[in-house]
Amino acid sequence: MSDWTATHAYNDKDWVETCDYCGCVFRMQSQLQDGHNDSEEYYCPECGKEYRIRACITPTVTLISERTDGRTDSYKNN
């Protein structure tokens, strides 16, 4: 008998987030899978700032509202 949770992903994270660099609002969705969650990066859709979460796949990001800081630059990720 196999471990069902080790072979099936399940939705866990789905929230609206505001970028702390440019102020845009976006939705981030990720999935978890027991034994397969690693550090995954996702990026602000407006300025490119990198964020990280533990998940089994790279999160999906959807823009809700554009940046509010009045700039056009990109975030300088290290």
C-alpha cells in the first residue's frame, strides 16, 4: 500500500500579497506534497523582487493591481 500524500500534491498556499518594494498587489498560489517540498522562488510581477516559500513546485503568480510607487525600476535581487 502506497502513501497517498507522497504521490498527490495538495493546495495549501493561496493568498493575496503586496510587494514591499513597489506596492503592487498579486496573488500567489503554491502546492505542497509530503516529502517533496523544497525552497521555491517566485517573483513580484511588477518589479521582479524575489520571494521564497517551501513548496513542491514553483508558485504561480497573478498580478491584481499595478505598482504604486511611481517608479519603473526593477528590484535588485542578490
